[in-house]
Amino acid sequence: MLKPTALKDYVAFRARTVYRLVLKVLPLPQTPPKSEQDLTLVSMCGAKYIGLLQQSLLSLYREWTLLPKLHIVSDGSVTVSELQNALHWWSGTKEFSSWEESVAYHEQRGRRSIVQFAQSNVMGKKLAVILKAGEQGPTLWCDSDILWFKQLPNIPKVDQTNTRPVLKISEDFQPSYDPRLIESGLSHLTQPPYRNAGLIYIQGEVLKHCKLQPLLDLAAEKPCNDAEQTIFAEANYQLNSGIWLRDEIACFAEDAITTRPQYAGKNWVARHYIGPVRHLFWRDALILRVGGKDNLFKATGDPKLPAETEEISESVTNHEH
């Protein structure tokens, strides 16, 4: 017999399968046109993450009154046409491209370390995409595992007469960096606030104003998934561009084995569902899809789902068994 804690752990992780299946059969909501702002939201997506990205963007579309333009980059495991089909419902300005286009941009500028890092590591692809986008205009990078509860406030505005770039980043609950890069003189990053590259605002030529080349060379020489986050953390430190703290963009893992939301009284703009709590993304995405946001932050018990959604969930659960 499973111990109560083990059973709770099993239920918390297993339930994501049901939530995902329910989300798949729910009809897409209406997405009438909205006004747009001078900001491009950029994200990179692969075949395994299309569902995450769709729910993330649906939450943003619902909560933001001024939409960003959309630019989605394929990581190579999904075609551009597949991404276009998955996000056909986005009625605002949208663009799709491949990661190779971003790498070609850097190659034309002689940035060999970025090219090498991107060609050998998916986080290198992400770094190449973000740096290119930031040089082309105001950009908000958003990982696909972020759900939005409000419009993002305090987006930095760059004075056009000032050539100094901006790179604002979100706070992490723990340091997650490449040890080799830290040992090269970045010990200051191991002190709070820790930086997370899941949400980044970038505008301007960061590479011209930050001393990052030794870090890029190390990342290219021996790629590591944490190298990209370490490099962006150091750029943020050098530019002193500010950080979205965790009481704005939630990032934590203490509720990994909970079966019900415990967000009462929180005032988050969004939550980043990092690896240990990725399964909770699907639970909360479903609650948001059926209009349960208020209950998500007020209720101490399970938010009540509409009757038709409960019927779908029960049908899917029975099918699973």
C-alpha cells in the first residue's frame, strides 16, 4: 500500500495527463483583434512544447489589453508550417522562422562562438535568437512554460538618444548557472537575487556594451544547458537593468506535490513553471481556460470547474483507465 505522501505525489504528477487531454478537447476561445504595442514577444518552440506554448499564449491573450507582436522560432524539431497551424488563432501580428535564420544573422557578423554554441546546444539556439531579436527592436523573450495572470507592467523603455542597451531578467529561487563560467570570475552571481532567463526584456546591442566574449568562448568550447542563463545573468548584472522579482513573476518549487493551488492572496503577474513543477502548469492552464482565475487566487480548496468541463474530465479519466 502506498504511504499517504507517496499517494499524494503520484496523484499530483499523474493528474497532468488528464489536464492535458481535457485542454486538447476544449474548443479554442474566441480571440478578437486587440490593439498592439511596440513590443515583440519572442519564443522558441519544439515538437514537444507546442501544447505549452499554446496555453501560455492563450493566457497572455486573455490578460493583456495591449498585445505584443508575436515571433515564434522553431528549434528544428517542428516545421514552421506546423507552428503556424498551431497558432492560427492568434489574430495579431505574427511571424515564424527557423533557428538557422538567427544563427545566420550572427555568422554574418563574425560571431563564431555564438554560432558554434547554437549549432551544438538548444540553449545556444535560444541565446542566438534573443540577441538577434534585441538588436532589431524591443523584445520580450518568454519561455513556453509561463502562464499569465495580468498584463506585464514596468516594461523598460529605451531612450532613442541613448545607445546603452537594456536587458531585464526575472528572479530565480536558486542559482542555476554553469560552474565553469562562475569559476571564471562570476562569483557575484551566486549571491541573491538569482537570475532566471525564462523571461527577458532586451533592446539594443548587448554584445557591444558587455564583456561577454570569454563566456561565449567557454560556452562554445564545451556547451552546457546552464551556460545561456549564466551569460544573460552576467549581462543583466553588467547593465544593471533591473529584475522582475518573484512576487511579480513567481518562480518556486515548494508546491511540487500539491494537488490543489495554494495561491490565496498572491498578486503575481505570471508564474514560471520550471522543471520540478511543470506538471502543475497543466492544472493551472485548465483552470484559467474555464474562467477560474479568481478562484485560483482566492479559494483554499479546488477551484470549481464548469459542469461540462467536469464531464469531459471524467470521460477522459475513464478512457485512460
